[in-house]
Amino acid sequence: MTPVPDLPCIWVQAGVLSYRLCDREYQCERCELFHALRSDPLRLRGGRPATAARAAADSETRNGDERIRVFMSHFLAGCRIDLNRSYSPSHFWVQMLDDEWHLGLDGFARRVLDPIDQMIVPEVGASLRCGEPCAWARRSGSVMPLSSPVGGTVVAANPTCLDSTVTVTGEPIDDLWMLRVNPSDELGVLFRDEQILLWLSAQIGAVRQRVAEALDASDRKTGLGATLADGGTIEMNLERVLGPKRFEALARELFPVDLT
């Protein structure tokens, strides 16, 4: 069986800490250090849980399903964040360079949507409106709209990001811009600095919850449990792990878009 990779703490990935391994499967709301760094009034005191509910949650984490931990470790491997950029709820990173918005789809989104057969983007010269689709991920016979975090005019599209052969297992594709946009005055909600960590932690938690639900479902025939048996392989296609209905519900949650 493939060794489980160590999970770096998200504060290490953000450059706040130099070295620390995560032992809570990115369940940051249960981590004393996470609350301490946020100066959260609900942080744990004296190394003990502040409430019985926290004690139960810690016990559940320690005794949680090993299969979920293994899956999440592999699922998140290679996903990165860059605090020099801003991130939108639709999982585009946004950066202003040379008076243009550079937009790129983050690695977490590509992992959720993998495998992507084709990325469809507007033609050069097309107008984008904040909150409306600026790209469409074609996968498994369906199309997932991805909303634009900014308004403006498309200046260029990066053909590398549209190539279906590019995956998060290769080069760090979260560093590649997908669209360059001449900006208008429209700018949507963007997460910066610590907000990025809080938002991404919630997104990871949403995936983990759906995986746990799929694992516990009585009608599950194949999927996560079967792939994690000794000598087996880990299925990285999230739709196969969750099933179409759960995956569709998760996708609507992770990729909000205004289609009105």
C-alpha cells in the first residue's frame, strides 16, 4: 500500500510557521494552535477542552475512520495556497499584474473536479460580469460553470490551462493563470491573508464530511472503503467516491455561480 504522505499544517503552507505537521486531517476548528493563532475566544485553555462537546469532538478525531484520513491525505497532496494572492469563493485566485487581472483556478478546485476533459473559456474581447460564468469545466459528460470574481474584458487565455492532460499530479498548475482580464469597476468577494485559511479549511471540511457520509451509506457498493483495502489503490475521482448525487450537491456548495 502506498505510504500516507505527511500533512503540513496550513499555517506552514501560508508561511506563518516554518515547520509543523498536521495531526487533525485539516479539521482546524478542533486545533488548539489554530485558535491560538487566530486569537479566537473559543480556543482551548490549559491544554484541556473548554466544553464537553469539544472533548467529544477530540475523541472522535483521534478515533476517526482511518480510511477517511488516508483518502484526505492523498486527495490534498499537492494543493497549495499563496498569500500573495486573493482567492474568490469560486476558487479562482486573483492577482493584479501590469494593470490586468490574472485569474487562475486553484489546485483544490482542480482536485475536486478531476478529471477535467476540457476547460471552456470566453473568446478574447468577451465581457465578463462579476458572479457570472467565466469558465466551464467539462467532465464526465456534464459541464460545471465557474463564476468570475471580477468584471472586465478578456485579454488572453492560457492554452496550457485548457489542456485536459494537465492535472494536479504534474507541475503546480495553481501557479498558471487561465485568463487575463482588462478590469472594469466590478470586483466580487475576495479572501485575503488569514481569510484564505479560514475559507479553505471550511471547503476541505465540506469534502471530508461528504466522504464520511458516502462511507457510512448503507447503499454503498464500491468506493472509498474498497479502494483502501490492503494492496488496493486509492480512487481519486471524487464523483466515483461520493456517487453522482452527493458529488453534484458538493459541487453546488463549493462552486457558487449566478445563472440568472
